[in-house]
Amino acid sequence: YAPRCVYMAEASAPPSAAEEAKQSGTAAFKAGRFDDAVAHFTTAIEADPQSHVLFSNRSAAYAKLEQYKASLLDANQCIKLAPTWAKGHSRRGAAYVGLRNWRQAIVAYEEGLTHEPDSAVMKEALVSIQLKLSGAAAEQMQQQRGPPPGVPAVPAAAGGGLSPLTLLLTLVYFVPLLGAARRDLCYRGALWAAAATCLLSLSRSWPLSMATLKDARLWKCDDMQRLPLLLLLSLFPPLPFILVPPAAYALHHSLSRAHARSLLAKLPAAVRERALWVLGEEGTHTTLAFAAISDLMVGLTAPFLAVSHGLRIVPPLLLHLKYVAKSHTTSWYMQTAVDTVRLKLDSLFHHRRCPAPVSAAYVRCAGLAASAARLLAA
């Protein structure tokens, strides 16, 4: 117990300059001014570099700023100065959680619990990580944040008259009934038809006036964001999954128009029942979720597509990534798709049999991807 007493003595009797800066840092932290807190704690550390408490406090401030690498370095220094102080290990665990390195976070929290077995904070953190790795977090997330109530609107609903053409050209592209030579033409035709659907929907949903062009809501709506993307993609070689979202929307619009004209009643009972399910609340949610996961798959395969198609494909890929990033900030379906994929990848790369270098590389790539998404969504 002697070392513990030394640490407590150092923390209780630091130099006056360090104590003053520490108090200022604590006040800034409580006020939510985390940049100022880091600055004050840094001043305190310069005056008393042997205080493990100061490194712990600055680690917490860095974590609030989402600067998890700096938070981890301070947590490590805190543990070096006070190996048996449980809060230092808790800080390290929190930093690893921010870095999405679940394996090391578990190690840190388990080590902290050996020094403070009754810590509710570290126990809850361990349970949370285990839920993420088991996939139960996805189920809980669905329960806590369900889909929008009622039957949601499908993009380009007001321009659904061209949807059958989009659907037909997409089908002919995937099943080259007209031969391989006309396959690319069908691909571009499907994109042009989908773009025309968006344009028609915009013209029917928004009045043609200068005031409309100045309305920020116009530029944020899904139809306006998809329109330039579809037109740009039509100028480049075909990409996997690109036609899936507009085809899913086109199918929904086509069935909706057929139902409005009482055409579904002429279909066989089994087909009619399935079509009505697609138009219902659950089917509409499924359509939007399917489109979101397809858009996300294009984003995830963007690096491989850039390598296979060359630099000429980079502009439309960047525009598509920007669309996905913006959708993630507004669309529950894109958020759910990202969360689901992330949880699956986390459980794979943080598995106990996954080599540590591979896990570390994944954490770095995931961090870079998150930073890029924030930049594109800005």
C-alpha cells in the first residue's frame, strides 16, 4: 500500500501553480469548454509532471474532444505513474472505446476492476462492449430507436410515371436480353430515367420560382441530392449496386400506380398479396432499408472500384460518398445500415482469433473512414 500513499500525497500537495491550473481546468471541463480544460491541465502538468491525476483529467478532456489517441497517451502516462489507480485504467478503456479497439478496451477495464472491483462505471462499460461484440447492441438499438412511424415516403414519389421505364432498363441491364453490346446503353438509360423521375418529382413538389431556388430545404431534399449524382454516374462505366436503389424505388412507385388504377386486382392472389405487402408499412420500410444498404455498399467498395476503374471513376465516387455521408445525418435507414455493418465488422476484426496487427489496421481504417465521412457531410 506504500506506493498508493505516495500517489495520494503527490496529488494532495502539488505546487501552487499546478493546483491553480488544475482548478481552472476542472471548472472549464464542467462548463463544457474542453479545449480550455486541455490547456489548463497542460499548464498544470508542466508545473507538476508527476501528478497522475492531472494526466487522468487531461485524458478525459481529450476524450470529450474525440481526440482519442491523445487521450490514450495521457491514460498510459497516468498508469505509468500510478499503476494501481483504477481510474487510470478506466481512462485507457474509454480511449480504446473511442478508437473502436474493443479488445484492448476490455483488457483495460478488466485490469481496472482488479484494483476497484466495485466500479459501476467500468462494469457498465464492459457490458456495453460485450453487447457490441455479440451483436445484441443492434437489437437494442432497433428497440431504442425504431423506424419512423407510419408509412414513410419513398424518394421521387411525385415523378413515378417514369418508374416502369427505370425498372425495365435495370432488368435488361442485369439480364442482358438485348446482348452485351446494348447492356451499357441500358445502364445509362436507367440512370437517365431515374434522374428524369427525380426532376419530375421536384417540378411537381416545388413551385417554379426564384424563391424556391433560395429555399435551403430544396437543396437538402433527397431528390435534389440524387439528381446530379445520377447524371454524373451516367457518364462513367457501370458500377455495381448503383442501379439497385433507383430500381427499388421504381418498383415501389410502379406497384403504387398499378394499385391506384386497380390493376393489382387482376394479378394472381399470391402475387397480389406480395405486391400489397410491398406497398404496406413493413414493405416500404424494407424497400428504403434495402436501398440504403445498397448505397452503403457502393461507398464501402469505393477504394476497390477506384483501383479497378482507374482515376476517371473518382469524381462520381466522391459525389456518391458525399451523398451517403449526408444521408447518414438525416436518414434513419442509412444510420441503421451503417450501424449494422459496423457492428458486424467490429465483431469480426476484434474477435479473439483475429491477429492483433489486423485488428489495429482495422481500427485505423475505421477512424479514417469516420473522419472522412464527417468531412464529406459538412
